[in-house]
Amino acid sequence: MCVTRVGKVLSVQGTRATVKILDTGAVADVDVSMVIAKKNGYVEIFADTAIGSLTKREAEFKSSLRKEALNLAARTAR
């Protein structure tokens, strides 16, 4: 199973974007060559590559799913 990350685009330069990951607050350099990425937009990320553009609502929902999955994994690992 793969779980993608979701981030807010802080800036775009060519095919690269600086993205703030919603669930951790970390900032990442992401390849956006496969999507239309705009500043303050949201993208779904797998392996440091944006694989889709999202609305704010979709991004928040997917981010909450990732947090829930990570919390469940942490609880079951104990």
C-alpha cells in the first residue's frame, strides 16, 4: 500500500516547486512536471513527484487520512 503526501505549493520555478507538507509542516522540493502547479495550490505527492492537483478541501481530507493511517500504524506497532 502506498500513502501519498499532500502539500501546499509555496513557489514554482519551472518543473520544480517548494511545497509545505500539510501533515508535518516540512518543506520539500517537488517535481511538478506532470501537473499544473500554482502558488498556493495543493498537490498530491509520491516519491517527491507531484502526481495530481487538488482542491483545498480534497487536500485537507487526504491529509487527515494520512494522519489517521500513521496514528493507527504507531498504535499497532506498540
